Amino acid sequence: MNFPFFALLVRWSVLALGVTIATKMIPGIYYDTLGTLIVVVVLLSLFNAVLKPLLVLFSLPFIVLSLGLGVLLINALLFMLVGRMVQGFVVESFWSALGGALIVSLTNVVLSMLIGKKPRPPGAGGGAQPARKAKPDDVIDI
């Protein structure tokens, strides 16, 4: 059975772990309370769902020319934006934000690989349809 709310909680937990690790490893990033961390995680999730696709779309040529490093810059800018919006969450400089975004991204990648999605059995819904066998008289006319 598919539990989207549980999946959202897992993603938020991974993000919270990434932000916590970033605050421990990167000088210039810190938060005051657990409530502040929760607000930061919710805002980062919202910005990643709404703003990030728009920013990626508008900066696509730069992202292609920089071989994908532009996405890390977008993540750093979103990290800084949350730092300016949430009282009690401090991101002192762009370089701190870049380091924090890198730590959060790496944490997300590593934990996503460890958690992973369990494969669904065939015919369990949501999966790909079985391939149709071609008949000898199937012809594509152009």
C-alpha cells in the first residue's frame, strides 16, 4: 500500500538530519530550537517544491554550461533565503550556505540510496505495462 504522508515524513526527517549535520560541520550555520529546525525543514521543502523548479528552468543554460554546478548554487541561494526568513536560523555568508547546501544534498543522496524504494511486484499498480508482442503484420506507415 502507498503511504504518501509517511514518505513525506521520511523526506522531512532526512532533510532535518542534513540541516543538523550542516550546523555541526559548517561554521556560520546554526539554529536555536527544535521548533526552528522544523520550520526550516518545512520552508526548505516548500521552496524545493515550488521555487527550485522555476529557478532551474530560468537558469538552465547556466546549469548546462556549468555541468550541473548551477543547481548547487540554487540550493545555496534557497538555503540563504530560509536563513533570512526564519528567526533563530542563521546562515552567516554565501560560502556557509554553499557548504550547508552541499552537506544537505549529500545527506539526501546517501540516505536515499540506503533507504531506497522497494520494488513492486508485477501488476501491483503504478508500474509499467507489460510489453506488447509485435505481430508480423504490424507496419508503421510514414
